[in-house]
Amino acid sequence: MDSSPRRRGGAQLHPGAWWLWALALGTAATRTTNPLLLALLISVSAYVVATRRPDTPWSRSYGAFVKLALAVILIRLVFATVLGSPIPGTHTLLTLPELPLPAWAQGIRLGGEVTAEALTFALYDGLRLAALLICVGAANALANPSRLLKSLPGALYEMGVAVVVALTFAPNLIADVQRLRAARRLRGRPDKGIRGLLQVGLPVLEGALERSVALAAAMDARGYGRTAQVPPGVRRTTAALTLGGLLGVCAGTYGLLTAEGAAYGLPVLLAGLAAALAGLKLGGRRSLRTRYRPDRWDVRAWLVVASGVAVAALLALAAARDPAALHPGVVPLVAPALPLWPAAAVLLGLVPAFVAPDPKELS
């Protein structure tokens, strides 16, 4: 009877694969402002979430990320309307009363003309950030945070616990709010507006406090925080490798992002990653924890990660070769066109919908 749960656990996709896939799609979203490509990226992530999302509390947080993305677009448009935009335009939509500002506030405008070019530029910019947020929401909905914590290196275990607690707090908070609002509706009490929010907020905070106390008690009972004794030389070597590796990663990333440092960026980045991984490996000696049924990184995990990396790499290549297609201009104002081979590259992100295990079959 023990073999069936073991097979089901082994059939699940590694949570790190979901995060790498989603971050790769988010990286691809930062390489373009074409609204058609961004909408295609959002549709790809939404389809994968719809087909491979498990029925768990954290999986319901995807809708909250979508609402947050819509709020980001709205705020970006409001700022462009009220504070103006550096984008020149000839198509005036409306003219707001303009407030005079002192001389030290040059470059800032309150009110004035609102042009179609400025709003279009703000829409493109806000949609890019919205696509990035939705990709992160897809990772939150697909990856099990507790299994992700179990897969972290020993040196990152304490930091991973803090991150996982933070990531699981928001989905549980949303689930508590939905449950309490449904209970109030069944009792015929208001669940909307300021009054409903105030009456729902206190039980939600009480539930969060109870979960925090229970979590602290469970961590204390399981010996959280125990460390093994390691020689001082190993500790110093670990600190030097980790710090030097992180500095190398920062320097290499900066080199890749600038035209002057393209020659040394990749070697420095790879050297920094190697040093940081070696430091994490040595730092794991201080951790006394063991892994029960560790998640395996199988072929399906490689396919999922490879699909996301392919999307990011191909869009980065397209942005370098044909920047006009991935960054449509707004002056003059023209309708964006969908470039064919970048769009085909985005569709590679649908691979997890076909290779990842179906959560209904695992339950």
C-alpha cells in the first residue's frame, strides 16, 4: 500500500521546474512591448495554469495576480493622464486643467493635454509589467511551496523557510477572505464595502496569527535551527566563495546588459555562478536535516524548463535583430503587427501543458 503514494509523489513535476519556466516567460515579457506578443505570453501562461493547476489553496492565488496586473495597467494609465508623459503626440484626446508648478519641478506636469500617443505608450509599458506579474502568479499557482522548500540546498534552508512562509501567507489569506465572505452571505450579512471589509478583517487576522503560532510550534518541535559544527576554515571558505560568487554574478549580469561589457559578461557570470554553487555546497554541511522522498528532476522537468528558456532566448534574439517588431512605435501612432517567428517562439511555452502530469490523475 505504500508504493502507490510513492509513485504518485514521484510522478509530480519538480516545483523548481515550474518556477524556472515562469521566470523565463517573465524574462521574455521584459524583452518586448508589443501588446500582441504580451497578450500571447499571458494566454500561454493562463492555458498552462488552467490545464495543470492542482486543487490546492495556493493554486487559487492566480486570480489575485491577474487582478493585480489589471490594477497596474490602470495605475499606469492614470499616471500618464494626470502627470503627463514625455512622449510627444498630435492626437489630443482631452485637455485637463493644468496646475502651475515651481521652477524646481521642471519636467513634471499636472494636467494638460492627454494624447493618444502618450496613453498608448503607457498601455504598452503597463502591459509588460502586468505580463511579468501574471507569470509569477502562474508559478505560485503551479508549484507546491512546501515541496520547493524541501528541494532547496541546505545552506538556503533557513532563508527558504522565510520565503515559503511569505509565499503561502497570501494564498491562505485570500482563501480565508473568500470563506468568511461566503459565510456572511449565507447569514444575510453584508460582505462588501467598508463595513463588510472591517467585519471580515478581524477574523482573517486572527486566523493568520493562529497559523503563525502553530507554525512556530511545529518548527520548534521538529528541531528547526539546529546546525552542525564545521571547522573555521570551512566557514571562511564558504563565506568567501558565496560572497565572491554573488559579486561575480552581479558583475557578469551588468556586463551582459551593457554593450561595453559584452565580452567579459558571460565568463564572469559563469565563474560567479560556479563559485556561488560551490559555496552553497560547502554551506550545506551545517544543515542536519534529511529529505523524505526527495523530488526527482526527470525528463519532463528538463522539457518544461527548456521550453521557457527557449522562449526567453528567442525573444531576446528577436529583440536584437528586429527591435521595431518587438517594440512598436507610438510616434507616429500605428497599429502593432504580430511578428510570426517570435509568436511561434512564444507558443513553445505551451510544452508544460502536454508533458507535465495531470493533477487530476495524481489525486
